[in-house]
Amino acid sequence: MKKKLVSMLILIAMVTAVVVGCKGKEGPKEITLNEVAHSIFYAPMYVAFEEGYFEEEGLKVNLVNGLGADKTMTAVLSGDADIGFMGAEASIYVYNEGASDYVVNFAQLTQRAGNFLVSRDVNEEFTWDNIKGKTVIGGRKGGMPQMVFEYILKKQGIDPTKDLNIIQNIDFGLTAQAFASGEGDYTIEFEPQATALELEGAGKVVASLGVESGKVPYTAFSAKKSYIEKNPEVIQGFTNAIQKGMEYVNSHTPEEIAKVIAPQFPETENEKLVMIVTRYYDQDTWKDNLIFEEESLNLLQDILDMAGELTARVPYEDVITRKFAEKALEK
């Protein structure tokens, strides 16, 4: 009888331990990330996905393609996305509209523009004067691709409103198609569209906007102020994972990077993928840390001001936080 009682007590203790253990062991925190576009330009982020860095931080990240900064920002503001990945200009617009729960940038990924000027003339010896009097398929008014393009034109002494015709009513993602169908003399394209046009013989990359503009804070991760305040551990874990992705691309070859991110781009052949990664790698596209510096925000606001899109300059400490990116560097 005593032996049975002892056995029962042991069994109860074991069951209790399992139940308590199950309750104490929580699964990964599930969040939604809305990206402005799905592009090889954002390789460090895809390395974080493919190398399991988010899982290491206790996160399950659902990735959604927003197809444009305006749509990505709408998803963040509505709560459909926890984190947005887009140009930081969108957060400036929201702040200046007077939103109380505005969006704060906590990690900068790219430090150069990721798009290219493609010419229809595959034999062209390009200079910026060539663009005068021509038609260019550009980007959405107030978006980073268009504003950086205008910034470069002005640096070259070219008036975007008088010296050429810029088409701005073609949906993001359809510009390469429109160009291949005969629209425009030039088009502004991200990868892999720029390289695809070259390989098809439909055009030739004649300039990198990332090289021509210099270093600008092109894309960053952001979330609503209230979300960051309520979920600092999520933001920190997310930032840690992205920092690991950043360190990977800065310590591996384009071939190695292309191999890791290949599952994210199943429609892109390996040779083309390596070409594109190399193009971004060689122009120093990615930062070595995620800190969004104050001088970078100042430059961004200068670009917005030149484009006529800035109603007021925003305070750095309101729309940027450095603490998560700084802490990620300590790990």
C-alpha cells in the first residue's frame, strides 16, 4: 500500500512538473512586418529570415509586401502591421500631420538609394546632359525614389520640372513592364527589374542613383510610438536579428549572400542573383550598424525640402530612437 502511495505521489509530481513546464515555456512571439517592396536591395533582412535570427530572438515574423511606402504606413497606423519597413520620409509626413501616436524609426538598414537609371539605348555613352528633353518613368510624388532622383538632377544643374518629362502615374512594380512596352526613354528601376531589362536587351543601366546621390537614409524599420512603448522586448529582439543579418552581409562574399537569400527569390536565377547582390555590395549599400544618425535625418529633410514635400522640420528625438540599435551592437 505504501509503495502504491509513493508511486502515485511520484506520478503526480511528474505530471505537475510537465504541466508547469508547459505553462512556463511560451512559444515565439508572432508579429507582422510590412515591407515597402520585396527586393534584393534589402538582403540583410532576408539573411535574418533564412539564417533563423528572428527565431533565436524568440520571434516569428510574418512578412507582407506592402507594395509602396504609403500602403506600408497605412498598415502600421491601422494596426495591420506591427513593424513597417519603408523610407523614413513617411514617418515625417505622419508626424507633421499632427498624429499623437506617430511612427518612430528604430533601425536604419540601407544608406544609399537602391535604384538605377535604365536607358532604352543599349549603346548609350551616358552623361546627365543626355536626359534633357527626354521622358523618364519616375516614382510616386513624395516617395524616396522620386525625391532622390530630383535631388540628383538638381545636383547636376538640371531642373526636374522644366528640362525633362517625368512620368509619375505608373504603379510601383509596373514601371519596368511599361518601359519594356515602349514607354519612356529612361526608367528608374530597383533590382531585379533593372538587371532583367538589361538581360532582355530592353535597356541598359547607365547610372546608379545610390552612387550619384551619396549616402542617404533610404529605408528604415519603424513602429507606432505606443507599440514600441508596450513591446520594447519585441523591438529589441527584432533589432538584434537585423543586426546579425547586417553583420553577415558585411563579412561574407556576394556569392555567399546570394546563396543564403536565394529562397526569398525563387524566380531569380543564381547567376542573376549574384550579379545583383554584387552590384549592391560594391556600392556600399548596407550600413554596418542600425543607428539612424541625426545628420542622416537632417539630410533626408533637406531632400524633402528641395522636393517641396516638407511642411516643417521634425525633431530628431521624436521620430528616431537609437537605443535599440545601440544595444544590438553590444550583443
